[in-house]
Amino acid sequence: MSFYVEHQKYRDFDWAGYFRAVTPEQVEKIIRGDKLGLLDFLALLAPAAEKHLEAMAVKAHRLTMQHFGRTVTLYAPLYLSNYCINRCLYCGFSSRNTLPRKQLSPAEVAREAAIIRSGGIQQVLILTGDAPAVATVEYIAACLQVLKRYFPSIGMEVYALSTGGYSRLEAAGVDALTIYQETYNEELYAGLHPQGPKRDFRFRLAAPERAGEAGLRAINIGALLGLDDWRRDAFFTGLHADYLQRRYPAVEVSISLPRIQPQAGGFEPAFPVADRHLVQYLTAFRLFMPRAGITISTRENANLRDHLVRLGVTRLSAGSCTVVGGYGDQTETAGQFAIADHRDVAAVAAAVAALGYQPVFQDWHRLDGPAGEMNRK
């Protein structure tokens, strides 16, 4: 059964009625429990659970210590291309926005990689816009041949691919996929994506399954918080993560909790998400899936990111730039979205260490290719 079928089961769910029925006693019992079901997770997302954030945070911290120890993995994004044929209303790279379009050459990829690696980062996430005829699978594979000389672990956040496309890039050196469904509300999704291949809700929704079939070792999913009611998208993200973990038990499943940030086009979220609700979502998910990773990017400010570490975060971006070629050319300004945490890698690592955690720069490497050779020596 595909996730789309499982997702459909909850499309007409009485969210408001369920939330009204959640009692403080029910929340307390769930927090004390050892294993949560889907409706337990949903109860922890309810308004009634807001009064229990401290208890949720204490247990989330304990579970994170149990499964991950005092470690936080650091990574950096590397934008290869901002060409895009989609008209996503919320994205700075949307084809409707006027901005300089650029795609890195192999030499420019090497320059960006060298700068990122010089700061200590050993895990990189490559990104492109959705322009398959420009940033082709072959182009991405060629970039990977350059990047493998610098990084033992390479993730990707690109347009949704076929199983064959994921297999091709896995063979070329990618080991992880990040892909956001943006929102799990299918009707709302259609309005937010009026043009372009990304408009196909079901094809994108099944992308993590195709990546699992292709043999990628790690899959990170999420909803862009602010597009729809955060409780609904948080629940579906958890449902999706649980589905992937059950179907692909060997895959490292994780989620991101990105909130909409200012971007070209000036899109304003219809459902702003408060800090306390971000905390509620994060801790509820940790109680629901204790072994899953949780990523918080530089979309969030330094103070908040530091406070979230103890609540269950396992992965942070550091020294980030959302501009194509922006690490080497500081005059470039057309990023995908505004960054809120401008600290360099050393500062983020120092902050993590000050909290009593170990900043981890490498926890994986392939045994084939130049990076594998480098790590065997």
C-alpha cells in the first residue's frame, strides 16, 4: 500500500472534534506511556497539550539522550542551480520571480566545496531548482564526481525523481535525500503550485518511497510550516515518517521543521507558527518516533536553535548560504530564502559544545570513490 492510500484515510478526519475531546488527563497518560500510536501523537499536537510542554520536553530530552547521546551532526547546504520552471507561490526561486539565474560549472562547484570544507564541514546537502532540462540528472551526477573529493557524505534536495533517477545518483555518490512535501493538504497544494512539474502532488508524495527503493540510506521529509494549519501538516509528516520507517526499516528516517522565511516574491504565510508551537511539534514527534532524526536549519535564529538542541534536535546546518555560488562570491544576493542564523561553522560548533553536546562533522562515508579512499588512509 502506498503512502498516498494511507494518507487518504485521514483526509476527512474530524480534526476540530478530536482536538476538543483531548483532555489534560489523556495528555498526561500519553506522556507517561512507553509507546505512542498515531492518535496519541495527534493528541500531543492538540491545544490541550500546550500546558504540558515542560513534561513533553523533559521526556523528549531523555529519549534523545537514550537514542542519540549528546551529539549533534553539522552540515551545510550547497546550491548548484536556481533555474526553475515551477511557479510555487512561496519560493524565492519561482519562475515568476525576476532574479539572476545561475548554474555552477564543475570548477565553481569545486571552489564552493573547498570553501565549505575549509570551515570543517564534511557533510553537504546539494540543492537545485526544478528545471530537469537544465540541472539534469547527468549534470548532478557530474557535480557529485567533484564533490566526492571533498565530502564523505553527500545528501541532495532536488526536484522529485523517478526510481531510476535516484538509483543513478545513488551510484554516483549521493547517500541521503531531503524532500519536503510542502503541505499534505492536496487541495491547498494545487493552489500553491499553479504551474510546473511540482504541481503533481502524488508524484512528489511518493518520491521518498522511490528513494527507498533506490537504496538511499537516509531520507529526510517535512512540511513547510505556515502553508496550512501546522497541526495538520505536523501530523501528516509524522504519519509519513512512520510509514517510511515501517516500509524501509534499514533507512535512517528523519524530519525537518522549516518555517517560511522572507523570500523574493514576498509571500506571507496564511498560518504563522509560533515558537511554542514549533516546540510542541518537535517534542510530540520525539515522543512518537524516538529513533528518528530531527533537523533545524538556519531558517531559525541562533537563540532558538540553541534552545531546541536539548529538546531533540539531532542535526543542524551551519555557516549556511542559500545563494548559488554564494560561498565564493559574496556579492551574489539572490538566495532561496532569508537566513536567520548567520553564525559560521566554528561558532555553531562552539555553541553546541557549550550546551554539553559533541558537534559531529562526520558519521558516514562511502567505501567507494575518492572520499572512501581518503577515509581508509
